[in-house]
Amino acid sequence: MERITIRAEQCGGRPCIRGLRIRVTDVLELITADLSTEEILEEPPDLEREDIQACFRYAARYLDYAVLAV
């Protein structure tokens, strides 16, 4: 998870990749738009394959919380 950074002064405090101005949500939206990993890696020159994997891990951990049914 060291690839995901959150800084109040960067991108409104949204999770970014390695202190860059590439938000986790930007990468996830590209994936949901049916772009392949290779296509995503072509755009920002600093983005790495491990960054995309880190976005998935971050999303999985962020969404993994218990919901109590009443």
C-alpha cells in the first residue's frame, strides 16, 4: 500500500499513486472503460503496472467493511 498516498494538499485529499497527481479513481475509471493495462500504461509516463495492482488492492481494502443488518 506504499504506492497509494493521501495528502490533503494534493487532489483534494483523494488517494493518489506514489505522490503523483494520478488518482486511484482515475485508474479505476480507465479500467471500467475497458482499457487494457497496456493502454492505461501508455498515457502517464510515470505509471507502472504495480501501481494499477495497488489501485485494486486499495479499492478492495477500502470497500471491505462490515455492514450490520438490523
